[in-house]
Amino acid sequence: MSILLVTSSPRGAASHSTRIATEFAEKLIAANPAETLVVRDLVANPLPHIDADYTAGIYTPAESRTARQAEVVGVSDAVLDELFAADTVILATGFINFNISSTLKSWLDHIARSGRSFAYGENGPKGLVTGKKVYIVLASGGVYSEGAAVQFDHAVPYLRSVLGFLGMTDVEVIRIEGVAMGPDAVAAALGKANAKVDAVVAASRAIAAAA
């Protein structure tokens, strides 16, 4: 069993999403020591935005690609290999201008590839990345899960849509919201997120013990 942790907040050590997601992954590993953890830090090692070489290269036979095409397609291949190898995927992002971080968007652009992660058939598109549990750890300064601001949450609907398109339909969201509303709000948000993480880990430990 393998866990893929993808972090993307530009806030470094101050990032709530990175900290909660990292602790979540570490707790899952502690509960099931046989699992392995792969970390993709999109801030320390950002993926290149897709460009003309990428869009041409993915449709060019490997032996006919230019050196630059081979390089950028190789990046996409690497992140796709990590994704397919994982049983559990944890995506951590801050809520930036009502959506996900641009670094995470680049990761999604690299994993969404016709013929690799989805295909078109007689019945339309079919996601090829199946059998995975995905957790979205999302930190936001305001509260967007309920109330008047729900309409501004483009992050969770977008992630559910694109992940579902690729075949990942078992998606759970762990929110850390309201962190710009003062120390008490931060403490409450972290407490709620940690409680949800601990519940997931407890369930995972029980499943492992029963196996």
C-alpha cells in the first residue's frame, strides 16, 4: 500500500494545509507501518506549466520527440507513475482567489492525459485512475463550506470534477476554514480538522487490524 502526499501551499512552514496533510500522512503510516509514503512538494519542486513542447510531445511517438519534448513529457510520466502507484492520495492546498494554488493546477494539468489517465470510447470519456481514496486538505481564511460564501468556493467543485473525470470518485474533504478570523477561529479550525483526521486514521487502524 502506498500514500501519495501532494503539497502546494506557498506559505511554507506557516501553511495550515501542508501541516495538517503531512501529519495526516504520518499518522496513517504509523497506523499501518507496511504502507509507504511518497511526497510531491510542488513548492520546493514546482512542475513546469504545460507549453507547446508538452502539447506536441504527448502526441508524438517517443522516438520522434525533440529533447525538450522528451523532457517535459518525462515530467508528466513521473507524476502519473506516482499517482498510479498510490492507493491513497492526499492533496493539500490553500484557498487562493477562490480556487486552488497554481502549483496544484499544474500537477493536475500533467496528470490529465488522454490515453494515460482517461480515454474516449463509444460511451464518452472514461477515467482510468481508479481504485483510489483521495483526501483534499483545504485551508481558507474565510468559511466557504456554508453560508453566503459557498458560491465563491471554486476549489472543491473543481477538484471533485477533474478527479472524477479521471476516475477518482472516492473523495473526502478536510477543511481548515476561517483561519483569518482570529486566534480562536484558527484553534477551532485546526481542532475540527485534526478530529476528522484522527477519525479517518482510527478507521484505517481498525481495518488493518481486521485484515
